[in-house]
Amino acid sequence: MATQKIGIGKAITAALRKAMENDPKVVLIGEDIGKLGGVFRVTEGLQKDFGEDRVIDAPLAESGIVGTAVGMALRGYRPVCEIQFDGFVYPAFDQIVSQVAKMRARSLGAVTMPMVIRIPYGGGIGSPEHHSESPEAYFAHTAGLRVVTCGNPEDAYWMIQEAIACDDPVIFLEPKRRYHDRAEVDLDAATSPRGLFDAVVARTGTDCTVIGYGPTMKQCLEAASAAEAEGTSIEVIDLRSLSPLPIETIVASVRKTGRLVVVHEASSYLGMGAEIAAQVTERCFHDLEAPVIRVNGANIPYPPSRMEEEFLPDLDRILDGVDRALAY
């Protein structure tokens, strides 16, 4: 296969295939993931190649999908659940918070919970609420869960494999509007270039740090390029891991630039930006030249699709956030 130019969706497909080839205990379960290949075709062809016992079409019941996966994980399997859309995860919230997140602590470490819950999330595809939401803060707040998100095909390819290999439960958030963003991925590489819970400095700079993750990474990098044309040097961090939070990478950047802008699609109130702002303020109070600025979705339910461009952070709003940080 060697290096291929593929999108995030197909990178995850290739990674799932590789994980299933390497470990017969890896099992997929979700709605319409078999013959159809999932609504986003991420599992396309896998049931044909691995059979119905390993790529399981589940009834339309997210609580049943996750509950079944808990039992499989307890019996030594490594289930990978697909939640069809972000807003469909809530019927399984009881299982995730009450069972999946607690099992290892409840058993004092004697029982592991090696399962992955894949959730396509975020807006920008012209769909209404329950199809465009960003629920990451719910899961990052829940002790016992690992929460990660990919922003490019290479990360998608490696991070899903590392998540499957992890003995803790992983919420794996996939930016659905980036499924078709293509980049070169070495499908024959032996190891990942970075760890699952590491942040990455996607672009170096000196004047202001901008943090994004998942669907907002494209706009963050575009904002940095636009700012450079105006003489402003922006350092861009791809967070990748929401829990655990790779705070040391963030702190090192903020101590260099003295300013921080955090970008995410979810509402600002009690979101990831608020947690990052709190931790950066605790560690970098005397290094900050300005308050931490958040560029996020509005604190309202996700709007109708004709209004979502007003809701989602874009290049202009990110640049405005940078300007506000630099104005102090």
C-alpha cells in the first residue's frame, strides 16, 4: 500500500482493517456498519472481509450497543462501537458514565475496559441538532474515560489503532466535516510518530498561541497563514487529546508567546476552552500578556443549518480573537 493520499474517513477504515488483521479479538459493532458500511462509509467492506461475527450490525439502540460492548470487553475482546451521529450518543450516556468509565476503578485495577466508542461530531455539514453537536466536554469531565480527536488523516490512522490497543476506554471523536480532507499517509509505517495523548505544535510562532482540535484545525492553520501576511506570528497547537490534557505542551507555548486563543465548535460555557484557560492561568499567570481568549460556538442549542455559519468559529472570528489578545 505504501503512502497514499486519503481522507480521514478512509484512513480510519484502513486502520480498523489493520487492527482487525493483527488481533482477532477486535470486533466492530454499530448501526448499519455491515453491509452499508456506516452512514459515512467508514466501515465499508469490513463485514465482507471479516464476517458478521466481527462486524456486527446492531439494532437502533445505542444503550444496547455500548452495553453489549461492555460485556465483550469484560470477556477479553476489544470492541469498537460506532455511534452514528454525535447527538445519538445520549441514550448510551448511562452505560458510558456509570459502567464504562467506572469499571477499572471499581475493581481496583483488576478489570480493564479495552473498548473504543467512535463518535462522528461537529457541524458544517448542513444538518440539524443531533447531527452536528460537539459533546466532548461531557466525556472529558468524566473521570475514567480517555477522550481524543483527530484533525488530519495521519493522526486518524494512528490514533484509532492506539485507542484500540489501550486498556482504558477511549472516546474517539471524528470530525465529520473533515472526513474527505485528504493528505499523504504512510500505511506501511511500523509505528506512530507520536503518542495517543500528545499534543502537536502544528505551526511554530512567537506572538500568540492558538489551540484547536478536530474540525477547527483547518481554520486555525488558515488563520495563522493569513496573520503571517499581516506580520503576526501565530503558533498553532493541535490538542488531539482532551483527556488527559497535554498541558505541558500548552504551557511551554504560552510561556513563549504570552498570549492564548482557544478555538472549538462547542459552546463556550464550561467547554474545553474554559478548562484550558483555568489551567493556563494557574501555571502561567506571570507569563500572560493578555487574558485567555475563547473563540467558540454560541451558548445555544445547535441552530438550523441555514444559520450554522453564524454559529461556528471561522477564520475571521479566530483572527479577531488574536487581535483582541494582541491589543492588551
